[in-house]
Amino acid sequence: MSVRLIQVCCLFSLVLGFAASEIASGFDGRGQSRGRVESTNFVVYASDYRLATQVSQRAEAYRKSLAIEWTGRELAPWSQKCPIEVELGGASSGETSFAFVDQSNGRGYPIEWQMKIRGPYQRILDSVLPHEITHTIFATHFGQPLPRWADEGACTMVEHEFEKNKNHQLLMEFLHSKPSMGIPFNRMFVMRSYPRQILPLYAQGYSVAKFLIYQGGKQRFVDYIGKGLKQDEMNRGTAGWNEVTAEFYGYKDLSELQTSWIKWVGDGSNKIALTTNGNQYSKIGAEKIADSTYAINSKPSQTVAALSMGGAQSTLSEQMTPSTGKDKPLEGGEPRSIDTPIYRHPKNISQGSAQILR
């Protein structure tokens, strides 16, 4: 039986009631006395029993509620419990790793969970933990890795508004940079590994996920990604995503989706406009382009968006060109330091195979 390894790492509004759990405390197996709490799907290790209890209860509650929110139903209990290592203090960060076991139905099943979460107490509970739990929900539901933008972007949707606002600020920083650090959609949609510069992917992925979810809701977004993954399995690349995007959201292709998203960001990422206008936003926005903060220039072979805000101008400098299906490192150096936490992530997914089941 083959096992495909994948490591997923994350940043992080949802306050939920506590779920009932089976609790045990004592030693952690490492010779150190600390808080240990075991529930139906998790085993939590923390500096003290009370913190471990809170994380365990909240983890079960998030797992149930977020699964219903994204997929319309609860998840069945996992065959293996997910251990969660909790470190209180420092910058917020999270890391979840697991392996996919191939099943007879062709879908993968996640096993060998490992989750580590770190940060201030409140951010752990309202941002880092739900973000990581959402990764486990997607892994269970899809049975395979998601495109990086969709996985991280959607998981950021469940974070506290404080953290989501930071991602928006980062997006503005990246789009204003010279050259722009925006990622063309025909590259972003087929990325299966983290690029060398990871923060632009997080910020842009979150904004694009929000743009689509505002128009159709979370469950439609999940169905959209699922259909796109099937197109990827047929090696259709951006051609498949063009068709799925037209089917689910009414944009004729990724180029039109990119242009519409850029216009929406320039107009303030307004939820009401999308709720009212739906996938007609680009057409309605095009009529008002002269009054917009964005100028969109189209040529037969490319779509380049120029952003003008406060006298500064930056461009989404890379063109919408046929994708090779292979990730390329982003150009330029690492983004300059800004007043937001820098989260810990690996820069690439680790994939391989191993016989680990006895």
C-alpha cells in the first residue's frame, strides 16, 4: 500500500462552544510531566493541563462546525488521533503534517497526523487552531493535496479579523512593490508546492478565496476546487481551470477572473458589491473603470493590471501566458520586513512514498 507524504503549514472568526471530550492527564512519554488531554480525534500536549483541555475542546468543536460549514456534513472519526503540540507565547505559527494512504476507491486517506501550534493564548484559540483544523478537514474531504493558494487562502478565512487584516495589508504591500509581487493566476492556480517567496501566495490566495467565497459561499468554493482537481488529474492545467471557473462563477477564463479580482481589490474588496452583483462584477466594474483606482490594460496576449493608489503605482507585472504546469520561483529577493508576524513555513511540500503500514 503506497503512502504519499505531504507537509502543510499555516497561518491563522470563529468562537465556538466546547465539545465533549474524553480527558486523560499525566506524562507525555518523554519523561516530562505536563498537560496531556485526549479526545475522540486529538491528543493535546501543552505546558499545563488546563491549556491542553481548552485546546482539546476547541479542536473538537472546530472540527465539527468547520466541516459542516465547508462541506455540509461532519467528518467521521479518524482512524488515528491527531497529536497537537502547543507552545504558548511568541509569534503565531502553525504546522500540520500527515501522510495520504491510497485506498481502493482511488482517494487518499490521511494518517500519521502531526500538528504544532504556537503563539499568544488568544491567537492560538481564535486563529492558529481553526486554521490548522481546516487543513485537516480539507485533507480528509479531498484525499489529496490542494493547490497551495486555495488551501492556505481558504484556511485564512477562518482566522480572527485581526489576522485577516494583516493578510490584506500584506497584499497591498506586494501589489505596490516594484516590480509587483503579484502572482499571475495561470501560475497560481496550478501551484502544488510553495514558492520561494511564500507570503505573497498567502496574501493573494486569501484575497482570491475571499473574492470567490463572497460570490458563492464556502461549499460552492469546495465543490469548485474539487472539480478543478479532477481537471488537474487529467493534466489539463489552466485549460481545465478555465472551464471550471466559467461553470461555477461565470468568468470565461482565469484571465477574466484575474482582471475582475484586481478591479475588486482596487475598489476596496467590498463584500456588498459582490453579494449584490455576483459574477457580473467585472462587467459592471468595466463601465466605471474611468472612476476606479485601477486601470486595466488588455492586449490579445496578456492582461496586465496597474494599481494607482495615493500617487504610487505598481503593476501585476507578469503576463497571463500559457502555463507549463511547473512552478517557477518568484523573481526578486525576500519581501522587506513589515509590521506583521512572519509565520514559520517550509518552502516546499515534501512528497515521496514509503511502506509504513505493517
